[in-house]
Amino acid sequence: MSFTTYYMHLVFARIPSLLNSDLILYILPVLTVSILILSLKIMFYKAPTLRRAK
């Protein structure tokens, strides 16, 4: 068992059994990609304009 898998088991063990382990395999990558896209959108499209130093 890898380091990441161990901590994923610790985190997801507290979730009720309404979500089975197969569903987590689909939700986790979607969540990761959505966070990545959202952060890229904020960095490039909504970036604050900087003032020039005098």
C-alpha cells in the first residue's frame, strides 16, 4: 500500500457507506481536474493588473 493510498483510506473511511469505493475512483480525478481548471482560470483570466513602480 502506497503512502497516498494509506492516507486516502484514512480520509474516506469516515465517509458513510453510501459511497462505495468505485464511486470514489471517479469522483477524485474529477475533483482534482476541476480544482486545476478553476485555479488556472483564476490565474490567467481574472489576474489582477499590477501598477507600475515609479
